[in-house]
Amino acid sequence: MPSASIDPAVAASFGFPKLEYLAVERERRWLCAEPPRDQIRQTLSVTDLYVSGTRLRLRDMRPGDGGPPQLRLSRKVDVDARTRLITSIYLPEDEFAVLAASLEGQRIRKTRHRLHAPPGVVLSVDVFEGQLAGLILAEAELESDSAASAFAPPPFALREVTDEVEYTGGWLAQHGLPRTSSERR
């Protein structure tokens, strides 16, 4: 997403001194009972390593159809519950392997289903595995603050959790399932 809508002083205060190297991510999240199978356009296997003591995430994302993986090191910082700043370095497999073997942190594994969505919206449903099994989150990435505010929850969503830090990747990696997640679904 374009970074022009973020105040340069705000970006610098979070450690992003050059706007040309960051993207602004605007998203909303919802708990779901299951992905809407008839709306899936792509399925990906995702492994995230949240690097201990940092805001860094090492992501291995592989298409289910056997296409080339997307391997990247990202730094994400929340400006507020719906807005985050992100910068990424895409890596070849050999460099990714060095980092994956040497960095310490918590891993999250999930299957991401990208759904058909209107222009300007990236809509996906993540089905978590391992210690987070049973958690299913829908996520909409939107182009602007006004689009994020106006976006109607998808019909398969149960409850919005955008404003609940317990449903962000970093929190889930460090703390596991929110204690009341089964009650909230």
C-alpha cells in the first residue's frame, strides 16, 4: 500500500526514516468457524518465525500448487489497531536457510486461503496449526483508512477482533491462544 498517507515524523518515530522503503498496511480481522471453500482462489502454506526481542518476522510462504516460495524478512510496527508500517527484504532460498537456522524465536504455522475479493481488497482466511489449532481468522487488507472503516464484515465472519491485540501474529506467537478464544467464536 502507498506510504504517502503516513506522516514522516510518525514513521521516523517507529524507526522508518525513509518512506520510500516502507508500506502502510491497513487491515481488519475476524474470527471464523471455517473458510468459505467456494470463495478460495489460492492456498498457501505459511511458516512465520517471530524473532525474539525484535519486531522482525521471517516468513516462508509456499503456494499449494507448487509455485515458487516467497521468502522474506519483514519488520512490522503497529501505528494503531488497523494500521501498521512494514518493510521487507525478499530472500533467495540459501540466504533464507541461513537466517532460519540461526535466528531464535517462536514459530507459527498456518494455511492461508486467499479469497476472491473486490478490487482494492485482499481477503484471506488463516487456519492455524500446532499450538494454535482451532483458531481461524479472516483478514482484509485495504487501500485507505476510509476503505477500512467502510468495509463490511464478510458474511462468514463471526466476530471482529481487529482491536484485540491477542489476535495479532506477534502476540499469538509469544502467548498462544487467547484464554477466551473458544468462548469468543
